[in-house]
Amino acid sequence: RIANPPRPNASIRGFRGDFFELYGAEIQTRYSEVHWSGNTVPLPADIVKRFDGKVMAITGVETDIVRRKADGTDESVPCYEQYNHHYSNWMHGKGAKLLQRPHEMAASGHMHHMAMDSHAVSQPSWGFGDQIGS
């Protein structure tokens, strides 16, 4: 569904292509708690094998916060329970090595234009070949 379709009734689109799902690490929070950390989540082995040495075009990413129920199924967590407005992801090929993890930056003079609740996060730094000593 598209939030602002060009024409009424044009908001529903069919899915084309393939998809895969990833689960991040389990996180437990309490009301009003802020959780800000990075987790490495590997791609599914069959996807890695299928695209080894090839280019993979990812045309969309969707994020959902879910809770695992007692019967093993997932249910989406409503926004009023777990608001997720700071989300980032980075993907790299097998020849890259992470040299510097992204991290939250402290407020400074050059960030005066940001809202009080905004966060600034550095970009990760990657290296290839002789940059990583291989």
C-alpha cells in the first residue's frame, strides 16, 4: 500500500521479485527506555550462496518490530508500545572489513540546527584489500 498514491484506489501494488526476512537480536526494554546499539545480522546462507560473486539489487527494505508469542508465531508490536524512529542499516560485500563501527555522536556547536531529540550517528567506515592488511 502506498501512503500518498497518485490516484485514488492506486495505493495497492503487487510485489515483484523475491524477498527474504531477517531477525535481529532479541531486545527487552521497559517503558520510556532508550535502546541504541548496533547488531550484526548475517544474510541467510542461501542468499549469500545464490549471489556469491554477483550483484544483488535490493529494491526495498521494510522494518517491523515483532514479539514472539508462546506458540512461536510473531505479532507486530504497536507503535504506542515500542516507537522506532531511529533505524539504520548498512550492507557490505564479503571483501569488505568494518574498520569503524557507526556510533552516536555527542552534540556540538555544528549540530545546533537539529531538534533537541535528534541523534547524529557517524557512518561506518569500510576497507578493502590492502587497506585492511590482506
